[in-house]
Amino acid sequence: MKRFFNLQLLAVFAVVFLLCNPLLAQVDDDCSAHLDDEMMHDEHCAVFALVPIDGATHVSITNGSWFNPSIWNVGTVPGSGANVFIDSATIVSYDAVSETEINWLRVKGTLNFSSTVNTKLKVTTIVTDPIAHMNIGSVLAPVLSTVSAKIIFSDNGPIDITNDPHEFGRVH
């Protein structure tokens, strides 16, 4: 019976792996990673629990500039305290200086900081999904020496360990 049960589990794993492997990186289940390592799995789940997609106040729905209201599901640029999710199907360009402090940023798609103009993002917590791309310059397009690209992490006091016992970030 035990051998049969193990074979069933192996068969289920093989089917899931074969069907999902090409798309494995695109799985929306935030707790699908590190199933072979309980500690890493728990930490992975805890990080994404801090920035749940359904808690986003702004979700990118098309490609474009962060500062263009039409790329956001709510038709406004993320304001103070916003929870921002950059969806996997979108490429967002961060191409200005902002003094607006957002609560959290979760990148599942692509976030490109301009390498030709000054940029500044103020945020409490940033989380990138395994399939995400967050680019601040590149070998082919480095940030020009005449401009700056800044990410300012806000100091909003100590991390609330009841909300975040792993101390990954400050979200509220």
C-alpha cells in the first residue's frame, strides 16, 4: 500500500511537472516555490503575503510611463500610500522624479527606470516575483553620468513583527 501511494504521488508530480514546466515561472500561486524545502517555502510565502495582489490599489493594465494615468486600472497615478502591482503582461517605465511615498511595490512584469533622466521613487517595501524584471540601467544603456536614479526606502519606524515575523519589510 505504501509503495502504491508513493507511486501515485510520483505520478501526480510527474504530470504536474510535465504540464506546467514550460509555464512554471508564470504560476500565479504565490506559494508554489521551494516545495522541497519547508523553510524556504515558508519564507517565500511570507514575502508575498506582505504584498498580496488583491491588496493592490494600482495595477498596471498596459505598457507605458508610470506617470501616465491610463496605464493603471483605476485611471490615476499611484499616490501617497499606494500599493502598486506591475502585472506580468506589462512593461512600466519610471521616468521622472517623484516625492510621493508609496507603501509597497510588487513587480511581476517589467519596471524600467529611465537611464537618460533623473528618477526617484520613494517606497516602503519592494518585492519582485521570480519572473519579474526591474532594470536600472544596463550594459547597453547605462544610467548617464549626468543623471541619477534613486530608490529611497522610507524609515517608518521598526518592523511590526506581528505582521512580518520574518522582518522582510515595513508595510501598513
